[in-house]
Amino acid sequence: MPEPRGNTALHDTEHLSATQLHASATIVDGLQISNWDRATLQELRAGGISGVNATCAVWEGPADTLKAIGDWYQLAAKNPDLVTLAKTGDQVRQAKLDGRIAVLLGFQNTSPFGDDFKLVEVFHQLGVKIAQLTYNIQNLVGGSCYEPEDSGLTRFGRTIVSEMNRVGMLIDLSHVGNRTSLDAVEASVAPVAITHSNPTWFVENPRNKPDEVIRAVTENGGVLGCCLYPLVIGGKKATLEGFCQMIARLVDELGPDRVGLGSDCTRNWDQDFVGWLRNGRWQPEGETKASWPEWPEWFVGPEDFPRLTDGLAKVGLDETTIRGVLGENWLRLFDDVFPGRTIR
């Protein structure tokens, strides 16, 4: 085993194997966008996951989003042995003890708010705890990572940021443009997150983040969720060792409490959904039909999370740091953000 990295104050169970460590850790996935049913939830339990930010809206407006949230209520009611809808970090911790999965409802866009800031509180009351400011195109809040010119955070965007701070909804910058991201960090009185992206020094892709954005987020108390989606790790040929070495470097550069995981798993969808996901209603599908990328053989879904724990141990991270990356860092952020802020 290489020398431990990150936080050198080892956990008191420092002699656990990777398998034992994984079984005892509270594991939180910073984002999944799966087509949820009992079988997909069982994949999470098989992978040892106790908490997940589950996307329930991307391009949907307020009415369609209400239906999606209603569907989650029904799924939870029909599977009480397996899932609970959570609003706090402590509820995720309790789900670990109960052998259940705590689902934190999340948006990957602010389209559910329409043009009305008051809907932030409405959806928060319904259980939405995390919202990404933009998804792939400019919206009323700001610019996206794929826009040729990033507008920055708009006046409406600043109102949305303030309202999310007030009610206790975590701001996600994963698909957000760099200028808008920096504006959001500056405008927010609470820490923000990048739930599912990697550094551009690892893979150069518009969905990944330059050091300037990552440091702005983490130096203000936020967390970077390292992402396993093939487009942001280098494709099917990416290696587990390379991915874990990236995390080890981030731990060294940012600190052991600023790095998490956000798999961006897309389980149980057909090929038609990926076209809608990329294009929404704002443009027709391209001449080439969109298709899902191939995942590396070492990670094809939530059941492969134990391999990440093993990989993190093999690159030399100590047990306390691994526990942080697997979930404790997300939980600390939830504890900080979810109670909300008094806005003067």
C-alpha cells in the first residue's frame, strides 16, 4: 500500500480492508439521472449507496416538474423498505443505518422556476434540495458551459441565487458557464457545489472545469463531485487508476474535505431519451441520431461503486479521506447549506 495521502489523521478503523471500509462508509452520489424504478434503486443498494441527488427535471417547466415530483412520491410510497425522500444530511445518515436509500430531489436546470422566483420556495417545500443553474444553453439565470459567449449571472439569476440561499437549496454549477459560475460563487452567501464534473487538466471538455472555477467553489466551502460519465473521463478507455489518481491530486490541491463523487449514471433509459436530454425543445435533433456513450468496463453503474473504494485505497488515500470522498464531504455540505440563510 502506498503512503497515505490527504488527511493523515487515520480513522480509528485504519486496518479495515477496502471491502469493509466500503460497507461501513456512508456513500453519497452527487448526481444520477436514471429512469427510476425499484430495480434501479436496488442497483444503488447493491453498490452500497445511502444517498443520491436524483435529477427529476432538466428541460421541464413548472407543471411537468410537479408531475415528476409526484411520481417520486408514488415510487417512495410503494417502496418504503428501499427508499426515503430526504431533506437533511441526518436523514441520509439514518438511511445508512436503516439499509435504505435517501433520495434528495434535484434539478439540472432552473427551468422549473419559469420566470418566477417564488417557485424556488414552492419546490423547496416539495422536497427539492439541489438545483443546477443552467443546462447546456443560456437561460433566464445565466450562461451554460456550451455557449460560445457566457453572459454571466443575470439580474434574475442573482435573485434565484439569493432565494436558494434563503430557503436552503444547494446551488449546482456542473453544466454552468465559467463566467456565470464565478458570478454565482461571488453572489452566493452559502457554499455552492459542482456535483458532477472533473478538472479540464484531466480531460479537456466544455463540461469540465478550469482551476479558477474549481478553486472559487472549494475555497468558499463548496465541494467538487468527480464525475464518471464517459465524455468527461476520456471515454471507454479511461482507467480506474487514472480516475483515482485524479482524485488523489485534487485532494492534495484542494484539501481532503472538498472532493466527492457524482457519477452522472443514466440507468434504464432507451436511446430516444439521450436525444431529448441533449436537445430539449430548443432545437431539432441533429442529422446523426444521438446515442449513449460507452462506459468503461470498471464502472457501468451504481453496483460498481465498491471498485472506486478499492481504487482510492490503491492510490494511497487514507481511510478518513476515502470516507470523505465517498460521502462525508457531501453530508457536511448539506449540513451547512440545507438549513438556509437569513438574507438581509
